[in-house]
Amino acid sequence: MVNQKRLALVNDITGFGRCSVTVELPIISALKIQVCPLPTALLSVHTGFPNYFLDDFTDRMEIYIDSWRKNNLTFDALATGFFGSAAQIEIVRRYAKNFPATVIVDPVMGDHGKIYKSYTREMCRNLRGLLEFADLVTPNLTEACELLGIAYPSGGVVSDSELATMAANIAAKTRGSRVIITGVALDFDDGSNIANFIFDNGQTNLITSKKIGGDRSGAGDAFFAIAAASWLNGENLIDSTRKAADFVGKCIGHAEKLNLPWNYGLPFEEFLTELR
């Protein structure tokens, strides 16, 4: 019997700015997977805006999960994103420890060599503790360095051999030995491309794409949603990563045409029907 896949998605819900659950839910749904959010926080806008309302969900997360248990709900996968406190990570770590299906960790901690101001050293340490239950991990370069406790490379530029070593070392901490290091600049490139490095049980691949425009809120969330959902649907990591990179590039190009501010995110709605 064929069943529709069901994903428990741990992330914040942000009203404006096209990030986190408000990006991931429609995209993963378009890829025919049911999304069941487990909120870590509720925000009016993301923190890239000068004024935002934030309601921390830490004290309600265990009650929320317990309701799922009491209703005998099951999931094909658990995916994690932004956390608002060290306690939240510990709650989800306990949940993941006994989770019988696939666990995907997007270790949202920082970018461009800097850890987000909301993330403490304790949170970063706790996030490393999730890796032992992960079947797939999708850090950017900053997060990969933080997971390994190594220095961020000068200028954020790395070689493919350095990426291979980093990915292998992260994979060794997981149960699934699959890693995608996202959005990296390579030392042999002139800066016109962006790369995603794939490590899949010892096999490595590099997917490069033309760099379009600047950073935009939610681009990583859109990439993660497509790559993770496509992989859950049975596609290999190479095809899943390429699909995600192509989609995000198309959305960024359209955002540039619309002259959208960076913190308004990606106009992904224009292309949702193209996802398969």
C-alpha cells in the first residue's frame, strides 16, 4: 500500500519575510509530503527587520510533542531548523533519540563566519548533540566550522579537498553519513559561482551554480525544503541538491527583477507549480 509521507518540522513560524516554516511548508507540500510544524517561536517578522515581536515556545514544546504521542501519531521524518534556546534543542534531542524514522538536521546557527546573536555557546554545543541521530545534515560553511570546532576560513573561501575533509568529519558524527555543505565559495572560482558540496557515505560531489544577486532571507530554507523533501521522495542527493539550487537561483533572479528588499525573501510562490 502506498502512503503519503509525513514530516514533523521543527522551526519558527514567522509572519512576514518568507523564511522558516512559511517557506518550507508550502514548498515541501508542493513536493507531496505532509508537513506538521512543531514551533520553536512565533515571530511577526524575522530578525532582519529593525522591529519584531517574538513569542518563545520553549515551555510549550514538550506538551505539544506529548499530544502527538497520546494521539499515536507517526512520522516518516523529523527535520530541525531554528532553535530559540538550549532547552529547546535538548527537548528535540530527546525526541530524536527515540524517533524511529529519518532525522534531518539543518543546523541553523550563523552565516558569513558569524554565529547569530541569538545563539549562545551552550546552544551550539547542544546542537552538535543532535548529529548522532541525524541521517542527513545540511550546514552552510559557518555552521560546518562550528560543528567541527574549527576556524572559519579566510574570506569564506575553501578548496574542494577542504570541504571533503570537513564533510567527512561531520558525517562521522552522524548515523546516516550524509552531508550537504551549502552555499560555499571555492578557491579556484572567480566569485561568479556558488557551490554545494555533497558527501554521501564516502562518495563526494560538487554542484556549482551561477551566483545571482545578493543574500536574501529564506533562501537557505527554500534550498533545504527542496533538497530534503526530494531526498525523502527517493531522489539521490545529487539530483535533490541540483533541483534545490536551480529553484533558488530562479527565485533570486525574479526577486532581482521585482527589486524586492533582501529581507522580503524569495518570491517562490511564482514557481511552486513547477516543483515535482
